Amino acid sequence: MIRASVYIITCTARNRMRQRLRRLREPRYLLGAVAGSAYLYFAVFARMRMSSDVAENGAVRRRRALGALLPGLNASGPALFGLLLLVVAAASWVFPARSSLLEFSRAETQFLFPAPLTRRQLLMHRLLRSQIAVLFGAVIMVFAYPGTSGGGRFRAAAGMWILLMIGHVYFTGVTLARAGLRSAHPAGRRIARAPAVVIAAVTAIVGLGVAREIAARPVTTFREAVAALATVSTQGAPQVVLWPFVAAVRPILSDTLEEFARAMPAATVVYVALVLWVLRTDRLFDSAAEDILDRHAREPAKPAARYRALPVGWVLALTGRPETAFVWKGALQTFRVIDRRVLLRVVLVLFWLSAVVVLVPRARGFAQMIGVLTAIGSGFATLMAPQLLRLDLRQDLQHLELLKTWPVRAASVVRGEIIWPALVVTGIAWLLGAVALFFSAAVFSSTEVGWRLSLGIAAMILTPALVFAQYTIHNATALLFPAWVPAGSGRPRGVDAMGQRLILLGATWLLLVLFLAPGAIAGGLLWVAFYRSVGPWILVPAALVCAVIVAVEVLMATEAIGPAYERLDITSVERPE
């Protein structure tokens, strides 16, 4: 079976390369390939020309700077990263996600599933096939990191590869186990429940250790929080139960070849143990394989999102604005794909962490950590989530022949497609921003309350303006240049596709700056005129003025691109591959 898998992988890679070379005849793919190749050269290969002495000196300087910022981190780094890996492992049971190793393609289900192969052999085929993609991703990530010598890059690439493969196999086991929890066989449920119990026990042991450390020594700053976590993860029972997680991250954190040679066998043991665990769950994998076959049988076309029939809490009125119908459609589509219980768990986790930090005076140092992370998350949601959440025309253009039959104005269609995803992204950014603002006193303790509140409120006022402006730009691009924006939820792969996304990202941010320029000028004039008399609170009305101007621009832009929707031909839309 291994030889057959290698043959299939080789032929698939060769055919995919031929297909991507053929499509370079089209200018959009050629421009994307040029942009993607330039990015790879300047971000990856140009840095490889750096001399080893300069690379090592840069790495040493960064380690010293990090050690000065967080004393003791260099010595306890593997333990802390192992603790972070435990958090991710535990979160995978609370916030479920499907493993890519179980996503068999239609060709694999048609040719390999009927073949005289066991389920273990099918899973081994998927493991072998994932090796190349994971190794390539690890090499790219390592080479993109500046200031590392050739030997350091090799160690980091191998360490990243083993870490990513451990993650792949573990999430596969979690996916199978979660499916097994609903099994009709008691033995299957017991097998599926065992790893969840183990992870819960490990989490409880580490959590008790953290609680004892906080009770013994107050944690009032970010440094003290990191030091407390390092102390817990390197002593007693937590150190023992964290060994697999620390072993998984130790190779990528090794500084010398000797450390790498000592760390790699332990990481390999963890990887092999996870593979054996997944292969032992034969009955669970049989159930998952049958689900895959049933899904492909029900979906003769390209696999799409799986919807569930749920009670509708929002009944659409017979009359009203046309945009409301699109918002209703987007809301139902979202909550039929996303489990509401997952959203509730996210809110409960944030609330629980906030309550612990507030009610336990000795744990105030963790407030800085939560405040920084939520502030970064809010900024990421505002600037990058519109690129990722495509519940707008970028997804619905694949149903253009249906959309054009609706008796709705073109501008209303565009606005309706924009509103719901923009509201979702704004809500996420506001939730994270509110938590960050709540803990701003711990993060920016030297900043006055007026400045903290005014900056936070102004940022939350500007968030919907930034989000709606980006969605307007994305949907205008989809209508004016439909060949550059693949319809549907799928994304093309390759250097040319990466280059296309880079070009679109740069153009989006440039247009976003132009969108914000009039509002920023008006807000700046308001700041200059009233700052001396009002103080930092002038930021709030300035942000409000900027947001109103951007809202007017969004309204005008949707009206302007309406004719582009009317002229759009069905054949000009690139369908999912």
C-alpha cells in the first residue's frame, strides 16, 4: 500500500503542476505567479543569502532581548510552549473542528474506498499524502524567519514538521473520538471517551498547580504571570503530565545540534504514539469513513457546507427593505453551519477568565495577558476577518443565475450581501475590544483613564466603518473583476493564487486608506479645533464624524457598483474547481 500511495502522490503532484503551468497563459495567473514568486524570493530566499555570522548574531540578540523582557523565559521556554500546546489540545474538545486528514477527495472515495483496502491502510495513505504539504509549509515558515543559520533552519524545519504532524494526527484522533461519543455501541463510546478523560485530568492537574502558585505568591504583572506559569510547568506533577507536550515543542526550540539530537527521539515517540492511537480506533474510523461515503453520495457536485434543519427564530416579514431578506438569508446560513453552542462556549470562556482575574486579586498579572491578546484579536478581526469571512457576493456569485431572477435593485443586492458578514465581524471585534478595554487598566497602567476610555470607545466606533468599507471593496472587486475572485467557499492553491491574493490584499488596503482619508481629515480638524478645551474625549466625536463619512461613502459606492452587477455575465464568474 505504501508503494501505491507514493505512486498516487507522485502522479497527483505531476498533474497538478502541469495544470498550474497551463493556466499561466492567462494574464491574471501570470501576474499572480510573478507577484507570488517575488514575495517568496524577498521573504524567503533573499534571507538565505545572509551570512551565518550575521544570522547567529541576530538570533542571539533576539534571545537576549526576549530574556531581558521576560527573565527566565529562555530556560523555561519549552515548558511554557508545552503548556500552550495543552491549552490548544483541551480547546479542541470544547471547540470542535474537522481534521483535514479525514477529508478524502471525491477521487479517493470513488477509487480507494471500493478497493480491497482496510480502513487503516486508507488512513495511512492520508498520512503519507499529508507529509509533503506539511513539510513544505514547515520549510516556508522556517525560511521566512530571519536571522538563522543553515543548521538552525534545518533544525527548525525538522522541529516544525514533527510538531505540525503531531497536531495533524492529534486532531484526527479528536475528530474520530468526538464522532465515537455518539456511537450506538458502548465499547465505541468508552474508547472515544478515554482520551477526553485523559486531557481533562491533565488540565485539572496543571490548573490546580497554577491555583496553588497564585495562592502562594501574588501575580500582579505580566512578567510575574509568565514566571508563575513557568514555575508550575517545571515542577512536580504538572511537569510529569506535561512531558508529551513539552517533548513535542522541544525540537523546534533547540539552540544547538546536540540539543536537537536529544529532543527529536522524544518527539518522535509522541508522534508514533498518536499514530498508533488513531490506528487503534478502527471502529470509529469505519464510522467516519461511512459518513464520508454518505456525504459524497448525497452531493454529486462539489462538496458544500453541511446544513442542518433547525427551528427558525426569525420569521421574515412579507414587506420591508430588500436588504433585510439578504440579512435574514445570511443569518440562517450562518447558524445552520455554525453550532450556537460553540459560540456560547466562547462567550462563557471569556466571561470565566475575566471573572477569575477580577475576583482573585493575586491573579491580576494575568489581566495584562488577556488584555493584550484580546486587543490583538480585535485588531485582527477588524483588518483581516473581512478577507476570510466570505458570506457575501464572493460566495453567492456561484448562484448568479438565481440572484438575477430576483426583482431587487442591484444596489440593494450589493448592500444586502454586505450587511450580514460585516455585522458578524463587527460583533466579534466589539466583543474582543470590550474585553481589552475592560483590562486596559492593567495593560496601560501609566495611561490616564480618560485616554484609555476615549481611545477604546473611538476604536469601537471606527470598527464598523473599517469593516463595512472593506466588504464594499471586496464586493466591488468581485463585480468589476470576477475572474480574480473565485466564487464559493473554495480557494485556489499555488504560487499564482497566492500572488493574486497578495495583489488583492494590497489593493484593498490602498483603497481602504482612500476610503478613510476624508473622514480622517474631518476628524483631525475637529481634534485640532477642540482638543485644548475638551481634551482626549474629542476622539469620540472625531471618530463618530469619520464613521459617518465612511458610511456615506459606502452607500454611494454600493449605488455606483450596482450597474456592474446588472452587466455581469454568468459565464464571466469563475466557478469552484
